[in-house]
Amino acid sequence: MFDLLTSDELYAEMVMRRTNDDRTFLVVEGVADLAVFDRFVDRNRCQILAAHGKSRAFDAIKKASENSFLGALAILDRDWVGLLPHEAPFDRISYTDDYDLDACVFYSESVCESVASAFADLSVYEIGKNGCREIDIHNRCQDLAFPIGLLRFISARDSLALSLRDFPIAAAIDRSTLRIDVPKMIKIALGKSDGSCPLTEDEILQIYLTEADKVQHPRRYCSGHDLAKAFAYLLKVEWGAASNVGADIVERSSRAAMSYELIKRLETHGNVERMAAALGVRVWKVQ
């Protein structure tokens, strides 16, 4: 139902529900976010809604704020907030700690080790062994996801109209080094695009190399889906996972591995708690 609603209709839905339900509304972007947070909200005091889109969620919460509609908050993906011009934030929205919620899940303690233990060949993968440690998984997946993320950032900043949604990471990996072949990545992105990009492959490559030298925190550019694709790839080629272990399985398993203790370590948990307290409402379970 909600995937068909505009932001105005989503706001109207909250207003209608409020006539016989005084619980807080926590709006998230999509069902993947709902799958993470739904277990941890106080269902007696809060109902969680998936807006099926960031702009719909943002605009619906903005309208609620403008109309003094109390008890409506949102958790949205950070994306390029702070790196590119963005609407001025306001006190009913909390952005994820990392690029998106799945990236937060990926970097949460022990999640990757749990997923690897579930799907890897345990005669090859061993928790704590050099190359199998959590930091090793994080670093290797980040090395594969970062170039995609940086190119996505450049495309958004410079209006290049490159097609990087659901990017086929495996197709851009140099099998001899298990690293991203950047020129090949650019070629694939251009080939998937609509032809409106004003630059050549070589021109994009020079911009990419210049920008890469400036980046101090590559984690900030990594989307959860790219990290999951990288992880699924490494699980199969390095740690003997079955061929059907893809990004979707990795993402679902990672979300399931999140505990409330891990959720509470995220800055967004504390931000939402403070916003809710300021409005005199409750979102999270009390444990």
C-alpha cells in the first residue's frame, strides 16, 4: 500500500491513523530498514512505517513538522548529506551513522563474522585467523565497494548521469588482484548509462584519480548494497561459500544478526531517543 503513496498521502495516512491511535510514528525509507528496526521499537508506544523512498519520507516528516503534528519522526539514509548540498536538516530526522542502514549493519561488531561462519567453508574460514578477522573482512569489502561509491559521488556532484544503481561489482574486479579495475568500472558505468554523460572515459578517470587522492575516510562512500555484493563475492572465491550465496542473502543474514545492544551503539539510536524525549513520546523498547 505505502509504496503507492505520495509524501502528502503518507502524511494524510498518519493524520487519519492518529484519530484512533495515539502511538508515535517512526518513518523509515523502506522494508529493509523496517526489518532492522521493527524488533526494537516499543510496539505499545510506536508504530513504524516504511515510506518506500527517501524523498517521500523526508517530505512527509517535514509536512508533519510544519503542521505541528506531534509524534512523527524519521530515520533516513545519510547518503551524501554533509558532502553535497542538501535540504537543511530539522529536529525530527536522524540520519544513519554510515552511508545507509545496511552499511551500519555491515560495520557493526561481529555481524560479518556471524555471516561468514554461516556460509563459508569452515575448513577454509576460521574466525580470528589472519585474513578472516572482522577487520580483514571490513577492509577487503571496503576496498571493493569504495571505488563504486566514489564514482557514484562524482556522478551526483558533477551531474554525469552515470548508471551505478545495483552495479555489478564482480564484473569490474581484476581476478588476479581481487581489486576493482577502475577503468573497467568506468566503462561499465558508461555502458549502462543513457548516453547523456558529457565526459569521456579518460576524462572521468582523471577526475576519479584526483578525487581519490583527497578522500580521508573511504568508509563514508560505501553503500551497504555494494559492501554486501563485495562480501558475497569474497565468501565464494576466498572462503568456499556456495554459488547461490549472493548479496541478498548476505544482507538478510546481516540484518538478522543485529541485536538491540548493537542498535543502541548507533548514533542514530541516541538521536531518535533524544528527539522522542523532546516531543514527550517513546520509540525504543526499554531494556
